[in-house]
Amino acid sequence: MLDDLVIFQKTYDFLLWINPAINKFPKNQKFVLGQKTELKILELMHSMILANSASEKSEHMKQASVELDELRVLIRLAKDLHYISIKKYEAAAEKMNEIGRLLTGWMNRFI
């Protein structure tokens, strides 16, 4: 059932894609901003899992939307601190926008 969720797969793929960039963060930030970023993606995926299995999906979907916004801020901060390149940031932003569009579509079906 979870395998049918394109949004979950896109988010999982985003985590796999961003992980090498996070591993290149400066040592003092790898376990601060890097870990926070990875945890935020995992929290986003957790909200999607909960929404997928819940009879009342709206609260979990809204939480996923908030987590995606928080993730956007973390990735932007990594760019502004020069931990990721502008090119990597643009690619990340496009991937997060795609996840956002999928989340909006999913929310519109159930809310």
C-alpha cells in the first residue's frame, strides 16, 4: 500500500539524493544542521505513513506540509552558509517543489 504512494517514493529518493551533500557539510555542522535536515525528511516520511494509514488523514497531511516547509528552510540555510552549491540548492528546491505539488494533490483528494 505504501509502495503505491508516489509522494513517499519521491521523498525517500530525495533523502538518498541529499545524503551525500549532507555528508560533505563541515564537521561541526554535519551533526547539527545535517542531522536536523535528515531527521526532518524522516519526520516528513513518518507523517506520510501516518496519513496513509489513518482514517482521518487531514491532520497528518497538514503536519507533512509544515515539515516540508521546515525542510525548505533548512536546505536554504545550508545554501546560504555555502554548505551546498547554488546548483545543488536549485535541484533540491525543484525536488521539494515536486513533493509539495504531490502533497497538495493528495490533500485535495482527502480534505
